[in-house]
Amino acid sequence: MASTPADRSPDSTLALLREGYRFMGSRCDRYDSDVFQTRLLLRRTICLRGHAAATLFYDQDRFERADALPLRVQRTLTGRGGVQGLDGPAHRDRKAMLMSLMTPTAIRHLGQLFDDEWRARIPVWEGVGPVVLHRELGLMLTRAVCAWAGVPLAEGQVGRRTADLHSMIDSGAAVGPRHWRGLLARRRGERWAGDLVDRTRSGALPAPTGSALRVIADHRDARGRPLPRRIAAVELLNVLRPTVAVDRFVVFAALALHDHPAWRERVRSDDEATELFVQEVRRYYPFFPAAAARVRRSFDWHGHHFPRGRRVLLDLYGTNHHPALWPEPERFRPERFAGRPPDAFAPIPQGGGEHHTGHRCAGEWLTIELMKRAVTNLTSTMRYDVPPQNLAVSLRRMPALPPSGFVVTNVRRTA
């Protein structure tokens, strides 16, 4: 059996923080292998990238999620005890609860709420100076998803809740103040969400039937038990937080329209072109860098040994930029998706595999709907100028975002 290449450093955590999204891909290129070993946070870890690796990674007979994510990520980004860390029947039950929210009607409803928020803001933007799109998108998405989820949110609370959701998103791979802000935001968020669940269960808060808040508060597991307050709070935030995180994809869409203006005209009048454009934005730009699992039982694969209990990371960004999957992967080319059959393992910006029972993001369809609505608003509902600013997307920062947040000026409504 061929030996798996190993990173020479006794621990590569600092290299990961220094290199960001390119950490795994650069080593795969160096070792001419889509599998290599390293140590991260002093724990032996196997890193994977590519289509075959993604297919393997989402095999639930070989991998489990319990204790896979580093605790610092659970304490900030995902919360402890949520669907991301479950396996087997418990995972299928919790995932079914979340997927019940993702009906076509519900997805269109959230898209319409987002549209309404966007169009209500245009007159405000017309009368002010520079507008930071990322900041505005966060506020709009927070308002929209809370209304959609049955979560009451006074206008005076919108800024605080958006800031906390942004801090959770921004802190999982951070150290120092960014991470500390995420810890505090997670505590505040779970306390707030837990109070909403308690009030819904007591009847003090009449959450609408079918809303995320009502579904999560009323959910019973296979033994007929309600979710504990803290776990219900985590799952409610698992609806709100990823939806607000779509603001990053929308900023990337605005950046792509700026860098590739020919696509602005194509998407303005062609729904199919909009679909291609959105899929390429999701493939090309960096979102979350990796997914984590643990080996359920020892096995061998393609000459590599996977010992029981070993942490495994799947390189999402590296798979989306793998030259064997994507000709000229560093070029932005939406037309590459024309006629391409659906594939559960490429691209995988929000995970791979099957939505309903696997560990693929439950909100992926919501993401695509919101991005399409955003592209329409950016190209058809409004006009704007893009002043000089720092729009470089550093792959060292996880999660990535242009430093300026994408500033626009001279906003005006279309006729």
C-alpha cells in the first residue's frame, strides 16, 4: 500500500491561518496527491479534495460528524448540539425537520421578502452618499429571514441582531478579538433564540403555523421528546445565520458583475444566464473553506489508510477549483455550466451529497433563490456607480470578503 503524503511540520495550524483557503490545495499540488496528512490544533488530520474524495467524504457508512468540528468552531459558528454534528437516526430526524421548511412556496416567499426589503431601501440609498453593500445586505437579510421564520424583530433590534449573526459567521476560523466577538455573539444569540422558543411553547408568542420558529419549537424526536431549549435555539440560529451569510455571495455577485460587465447585459434579460452566473459565483469565489468528519471505522481507499476516529477535512474551495474538474479553474466563466448535468459532488460550496438525509446544507436552495433575486436587483431594479476602493479578495482571510464591503455611489432607480 502506498503511503499517504504527510506535511512535514509538527503542527500546521499556523500555516493554515497564514495561507487560508489555499492551505490544502497547495499541499495537494506539492505532493501530487488529493490526499495528505497533517496535524491541526495538535490533532492528526487527513485532508482531501476532488470529486472522488467528495463522494467518499459523504459516505455515511464510513464517516460520522460527532466531535469532528473543532470546539472553537462549534462555540462560535455552528453552535453545540446542532444538526451539523449529528449522525444516524438523530441526524435524519433533525434534517427532516429543517428540510420541511424548504418547500418551493416557502423559498419563493423568502425571496419576495428579500425583494421587498431591497426595493424599500433604494429610495434611501438615492438620498445619501456612499453605500456599503455588505452592511446593507446583512440588515436586509436579517429583516427578511426573521419575518419569514416567524421571529418578531423590532426595527431597533435589527442592527444588534445582524452584528451578532455576522460575528458568528466571521469568527469560526479567527483568533483574538474576532473570535472573542463570536463567542459573545453566540451566547447572546442562543439566549435570545431560547427565549423565543420558550415564549412560543407557552403560547405567549403566536408564531405562524409552518414558520421555522413554530416548527422548531413544536418538534418532537422519535421518542416524542421536544428539543431542549438550548438545542432548539441552536437550530433556530441555524436557519437565521446561514441566510444572513448569503450577503457574502451577493457581494461576490456584485463584484463579478463589476469585473465582467458583459454578463450584466446577459443576466438582465435571460433567466438561464442568471442561473449560470449564480452557479459560477458560488464555484469561483471563496465561501467556507472546508467540511469536517471523523472516520467511523478503519478502511483503506485508493491506497490510503483511514484509521478509526481520525479527523478528515474536505477542501471545498480546492474541489471547486480542481483543474481535473474545471478547465481554467481560476477564470470566471459562467458558460461552463451550460448543459452540465447536475452533480452532487461538484461544485460543493455548501457541501455535497444529498439534501434530505445527508450533510449538504439545508438552505442551499434558499441561497440560490436569494442570489438570483439579488442579481436581478443589481442589474434591472437600480443603477449605481462603483468608486475606487479595495475590492481584492484575500484568500488568507476566512471567510473571505472584499475589505471595502463593496461600496456603491449615485444609486438611482431604473425607470
